[in-house]
Amino acid sequence: MSCPVIELAQQLIRRPSLSPDDAGCQAMMIERLQAIGFTIEPINIDDTLNFWAWRGTGKTLAFAGHTDVVPAGDETLWDNPPFEPTIRDGMLYGRGAADMKGSLAAMVVAAERFVAAHPAHQGRLAFLITSDEEAKAVNGTVKVVERLMARRERLDYCLVGEPSSTAVVGDVVKNGRRGSLTANLRIHGVQGHVAYPHLADNPVHRALPALNELVATRWDEGNEFFPPTSMQIANIQAGTGSNNVIPGELFVQFNFRFSTELTDGQIKQLVANLLDRHQLNYTLEWMLSGQPFLTARGALVDAVVDAVRHYNETTPQLLTNGGTSDGRFISRTGAQVVELGPVNSTIHKVNECVSAADLQMLSRMYQRIMEQLIA
């Protein structure tokens, strides 16, 4: 028996939509949505395709996702070619199967079934789709959200289809995400010969006590919804490659994944205070890629929990861990935002896969959420 969700997921996987190339995925989705009465607004920016689609009026439930995928890597390591979807032992294999073409297929089919059952639904059903989530994330959802906010579009609820689940679909729902703040730190010294250290100033030696303190600092204790803020050094570079040259500069890059217990401004001030206390000659640049957000219990979380319980007979954990997602941009609208998607154990890996049965169940969950919020 054919399955509409799996068939559409396979069609999407066949398109090698390496970020930010959409490779025709959105055109396929648009055709399906137009056929059931959606109005489509393309919002294409530079090399990124985006669209905003809606049907109906009133309280708005938007489904958000991305058509782009990460590179497959060494394709010889895959059991099947990454862009030739294959079903084996109940699993659908292919790049993007879990992140997140499977979710996109589940969303579209859920919308088709919902509209067929409720052609005159009371609220507004919407889609916010981008092809720029896996790479730069600068011309995608963030720009679409800015445009929607500028014209005061109503956005009450948003479900992001990122792969949130751990063991079975729906066991984890993300009702928030940590913020992400990156520091590019340069410690300035004086280059010289290693045999004449009194004529130089070694920035590596000077920085080590400060870096040790940076690593040992407990930034906060987290709270009911968030783990404690985490700081990790990602890159350190110094030297000319020669063993007889004291470097003139040390570059250190570190990232904070921070909770709602701290603001980015507070983190910046704490780091500056630490560096100043160690009397370092430094320059520091910051990049904020996302603020933390949290959706408390309310209509959307309750609808999602109900749908998971109904189809999977389990109560999902509400967690905020993991990386960032486009939910950080959508939350700026004031909408309630949650993430519900398939199991994430193989995302970005060789032989990425998702349970075919999970995708079919996910589509039913999405449909039930639509029925609870806007039918």
C-alpha cells in the first residue's frame, strides 16, 4: 500500500538541496499547498529561497522548516547513494530523511488531510519554509520573520519540524532553546626569538591563567527549564610554525550556550572583567547568533503533548538542550514556539535515516495539533 508521507519524503530526498540550494523542493511543496487553497508568497533573498503560505483567517498556526541539507561527505561510505532514498528494514535512508525532509512531508500531508476534513477551518494555517538553515542562516527565516513583523502579521503558534526526538517520535519536545554567543579573542604580545624572551612578550604565557579561569567559571546554575550555561573553547591559534619564534598574538575562539538566567550583555561584561583582572592587552569581538527562548505551558504545548500521548501513548519530555534552530527567530514575533520532529540520532551522519512508521505517526500528530488549535 502506498503512503503519501513516505512518497513525498522520497521525492524531496531525491533533490540534492545542499544549503542554500533548494533544488526544486519548495516548488514541489508549493504545488501541493496551492492545490488545497493556500496563498503562496515567495520571499527570495539573494541565493536563498523562502516562502510564506497561508490558508484561512484568524488565529494562526504556522509550521516551519527548511529544505536545505548538509553535505553528504564521502558518498562511498553510504550503503546507498545519499540522494537515492532507500527503505530497508522499515527505515527510510537518505540525506535529509530526518533533518528535515521527513518532517516537511509529514507537514504537507497533514495539511492536506486537515483541509479535506475541515475545508472551512476557523483559524489560519500557515507555512514558513526556507533553504538557509544549515549554513549561514542569514537570508532565510530571520529575514522572513522581519518582513512579517514589519507588516504586523499575526503569528500565534509555530511548530518547527526539527528532529527533536531521542528514541521514538515525540519522546522529546523542545519548548525552548539556549542562546548562542561566540567570542573571538586576540591577546596581543610582542614577537621575538625564543632565546631572548626578555625582548619579547609571549601572549600564550600571559593568557593561560585567564583561560584557566574562563574554563573553570560556573556561569549560572540554570533553572527549571534550562541546564547551566556552558562555555567551550573551540579554536586556539598562535605561532609562525617555527620552534624558535615567540608569537606576537594568540587567537582564542569560545562559545557560550546560555540560559535565560543570563543576558548576552551580562556575559560580555563578565568576560571583560575577567580579562581586565588579568591585565591582558586584548581585542574582543562578539557574535550573537541566537537569544534563548522559552515557551511555557499553554495552548500549543498542551496540544503537542496531547497529540503525542494520543498516538504514541507516552508523555513527552519538555527540553531546551541541543543546538540552535530557526525557532530563535520566530520566537521574536511573540508566538508560542515548539519543536516536534523525528528521532535525531543519525542527523548529519553517514546513512542518515528515519523510521517510516515514525514519519506516518508524526504526520497524524501534526494533523491532530491543527485540529485542536484552528479547526
